[in-house]
Amino acid sequence: MSIGITAWLWLIAAALIPLIIHLWSRKSGQPKILPTFRFLPEKSIARASRIQLHEITLLLLRIALILLIALLLAGLFFDIDQEVANSVKLSESESEYSEEWIGEDVLEIMVPSERIDRLGWWMILEQVEYEYRPDLIITEGRLTADRFTGELPELSADLEWIPFELPGENRQAVWAGVENSRYEYVQRRSELLIESTIAESAEPDESEATAAPFELVIRSDTDPVIKRGFEAAANLWKINISEADLPYGRLANVRLGDREVSLFSDESPGRVQDKLKPGPQFGITIPVTMSDTIQTANSSGRLIDGGQVQVLELKQPNELVLKATPNPAYAHWFYAGVAHQLLKTAAGIDETLAPEVREDQRKPISVEEPVRAGLIRKESATNILLFLILIAWAAERILSNRRGM
Amino acid sequence: MKRELPSEIGDLLSGAGLAILAKQVVDGFLIGQHHGTRRGTGTEFSQYRSYQPGDDIRLIDWKMFGRSDRYYIKESETETSITVRFFLDASSSMEYSEGGLNRIDYAALIVASLATLAQRQGDSVGLHIVHSGSRVDVAPRRKKDQLNQLYRRLESVECSGTWPESPDWITECTSRRSELWIFCSDMLDEPETWRSIRELGEIFGHEQLFIQILGDDEIELNLDGVTTVRDPENHKERTIRARSVKELYQANLNEYLKQLEEAVTGRHSGRELFSMTRPVQDVLRAYLGKRSRL
């Protein structure tokens, strides 16, 4: 037997209450005046001091009732031992049905891709956690951002990720820089953390996309501070920046070969304006969200302390909308980030994000001994506890009514 | 379950004055059953008898003489007024309270109501508040102010001590006239004490009504769990579990009540047991029953 929520165990102390009441009620307190005193039989003293059997029964019933309620609230469950390891491996499969079998050390569950797409990894992990309460969940499959929507669940198991179909290093875009040099935007994926680098490549690779010139155009009446931000981004990408009269509402335009993406400013009344303050990665990695994504921003996009604000939204493949503006004091770095995202979008670099896994959950488990015989199937004791509470309560009522206590 | 109290007891608990309450009780009681209080000799015809020498010639029925040519005296049954003496027990045990109502307050209301009724019927009323230490006497009178004096005394009763064991004191509280003695007490003393009082009353030729007032809890011992109880008169204490001793207690009490009944019941005396939740009008009814025998 194990306890789910130990915080409720303090309620067990309440079992002392019936005991205290019982002892208290035996203390008779102020004597009651009884003029017919002399009609009392002599042996009443001896009888009074003896505890009667039904009193003890009633006392025990009341204590049991409180203990059962405490255990119910504390989420008591029974451990049912199974001859398998205490880890679960989830593997993505192309089959239509979910399959599971007990491997050497782990319980392996094959989860259909369709189910993962529909529910997302988090929900599946939550189900596994609830059902088997393993110490370790190993997840193998396609780990892309669209599969990590929704709230991050509270998981007590350690997590291990085995991604597939993700190259260790992925060259995403190639363009011509200011001095007609060839530049590459490289995304390296190691341990599901994205590492971005812009590098000058020495040898043109014919198999890659032909180098095309990058053009970044901003409004000619752009505020000098915002312009500085755009210039910082252009400098990072080693491209030129030019000014032109752009149509109303359009802040900037980027062209890379045939692809053209525009940055618009959101003029809706609900937008967050002039308020954003620096978050941990303010300035260069502002997340871009899709218009159909429920999550407005992931944790790296937490620009306002304690809150999450949607900053950039990709409305159309070629329309990026700026939905929030910063506190003017931070405008320079903020617009550098906006321009960086605009350029990434134009370069067609996918916005695949790493699953937001807590630091301790990212650590692979080092298993010194093979884990054996330990996957414990845990069954909630709620029904049994409710049944016992009902019986104890009924017995208490019957006994207390009959004895007038 | 909470018992519904008679209205006058509810009023008594809420602190209404004794005088007003007593009058209310009597007024309510008399509606529909009071026959009037005309008094005087010769209102009820009884019989004719022959004139004897020495009879007052004014009493000769001249109409009868006209019809029969003989002298007849018309005799009537004269309605006599009597003296009603109340003996109110003011011993410590009368301070017993149940549901906020003191036995002494309930007894005082009974005495006040009976005195009011008696006064209206033309009787003279007197009061003796009795306990072992001392006695407060209000001599019987028929004057108008008598009731007010009675109410005042009743409202200032203080309980202490016990009911006197010897009945000698009662000889100081009687007259040669026909009297009705009404005792208001819990009568928890020895039956012999009450027997001697009854016998003394009979020697004097008085009617006696013993009104015994007990609380429901005293009769049924309705106490929860383990309780310490104290005798108010000798201050002894004992811890009891009411449920365990109830049966024996009630047997003892019933035995005592039987002895008491036997001790105070006679040709001219009777006992009425009242619980403190009974309407005062029931007492008035018992009183009228007794009064009609005089």
C-alpha cells in the first residue's frame, strides 16, 4: 500500500478528537443538583466508573471513521506486484492498435502515431504515469512541437527521450551574404535542444539549395531605436538592410530567392503595447506561434515576469504579425529578436521546438543494476475506502442512536 | 425533543410579574365555568321546620302561615366563606431548576393563582413560607390589599435549609374556623413528616390539599452519560451513569411516592403530583374539587 498525497496524512491526527471527546465526557464537570438524590441506588458509583463495551466499540468506530477519511483524502492505493521492470518504454508505431508486452527490463507499449497526433505526448505520458506509476518512462518517436501542446503534466517518473527521424545536425538555409559570401543557418539538435549557428561555408555544396541573396527592407520612417534592432539582426545574418516606403501596417519585408515574408504590426485593441520586459532570452529567440496553436508561448517566451504573452504569430506562410511591443527602454534588443525571427521564417527554417522538459527530467537515468521485478501496478483504494467509510458510519449511527450517545 | 410549555410558564420564564400572571391564569380558567360569587345567608332554600319557642319571629314564613295556618321557619343553606392557608416549602430542594424554570417560581405561581381564585370567591387567604430556619407568615385576611402583600412575599422567597421535621410549628398557624390548608412542596422528606402534618390538620378539622411538584428529570432521571449529582440539602455528591441506575432509582421513587400517598391521603386530605411543565389551571381544577367539599 502506498500513499498518493502525503500532505493529507496530518488529518490522521484528527483521530485523537473522538478520544479527547470521550475522555472529556467522562469528566462530569459541574455537579447537577438532584433533590431526589436519596433514591439513587448505592451501587451506582461502581457502575459509573466502568467503561462499557459499547462505548469502546463506538470510540473505535469513530476513530476508524476519521482514519478512513484521512486515507481517502491522502489517495491510498494498493501495490500489485508484477514480474516486470519498473520502467515503461513508449514507442511510436505505424500500426492501428496499441500493443504492449513485457520486455526484459521494461514494459513496452507501442502507441499508434495517429493516437500521439491526436492526444499529444504529454497526455499519453500522464496516462502511463497514472496507470503504472513507473520510475522511468522512455519515449521513442517523433518529438516535434506539434506533439507537445497543452499543459506540462506533473510527472513523478523520470523521462528519457529517444527521438527518431531527426538528423543530428540539420542545415536549414543557405544564402548570399553582404559580400556575396555563402552563409548557412545551421540548427544542431543534440539532446533535443536546438542550437542555432550562422556560419560561413567555405565550399559550396551543389546538393544544397543554391545560394540566393537575402534582402531585408524596412520602412523609411522607422524609429531609430527600432532600426538599430533590425541592424543588429542584419549584422548577425551578415546581410544588407535597406529602407523603402512600405504600405501602411507593414513594418518590414524580407526576401530570400522566391520567398517573401512581411512583418505586420497588430493593431487590434487587445494587444500588449509598450509593456514587455526582458525575459531570460529576450532579444534573439522570441518564439513564433502559429495562429492555430493553443499555447501562446512556451517558457522561453515568458517576457513579462510570471506571464506568457504571444509576441509573434505566423498568420499566413508569408505573414508574420507582431502582437506585442516592448517597454521602449528595451526596444533595441526586442526588435533585434523580431528581425531574427522574421529572417528565420523567410529562410524557411522550421519552428520545431524542443519538448519543454524540466532540467531533472532531461537527465538520462544511469542504471547500474538491471532493474527487475518491480513494476508495480497501483490500484486506487478509493472504492474500498468509501465502502468501509459507509459501513463504519452506518454502524456508528446505529450504535449511537441505540445507546443515546 | 423539546416539550411545548404552557403559556403561563413561558411567560414566567421570560420574567413576567407574578401578580399579572396569576390574574391571567385565573381569568382564563374562570371563563365559562364561574358561577358568580353572590354571598349572604338564605340564598339557597333548604327546608321548612316548625317554629320553636325562642326562634326569631322575623324568620317565620308568613306566606306559609297563610296557606297552612301554622308557623314555619324557612331554613336556607348558608354559603360560608372559609380561610385558605398556603404553606409554601422554601427549603433548598425547591431551588431545583429544569429547563431554566425554578421549582420555587413554579410553586409561587401556583400559590399566587390559587390565592387569586380564593380571594375572588370571598375566602380569606393566608400564606406561610416555611423552611427549617425561619418562617414568613401572612395572616389570613379578606381585605383587598391582602393579595398584593401575598404577591410581594412570593416574589421575594429565598430558599434555604430543609422542611421542618416536627409539625409542631403548624399549631401556630391555625384558627378554630374551618380552613383549607394547601401545601406546595416537592415533598421529598420522609413520608412520616407529612403524615403527622395531615393528622394534625385532621385534629383541627381542616381540609388539606398537598400539591407535590417534581421535575420531569427527577421523575425519569433523564441525564446523559456519566454525571455527578449533588443533594442540595445535605450536599453529598455522587457520580452516576443515569442509564444504569434508572430502573432502581425509579423503583425507589415509586415506592416512596406510594408511601407518601398513603401518608397524606385521608378523608379530608389528598395529594396531587404535578410536573413542572403542567398547566397551572390543572391545579386550580384540583383546588375547586377540594373547595367544593367544604
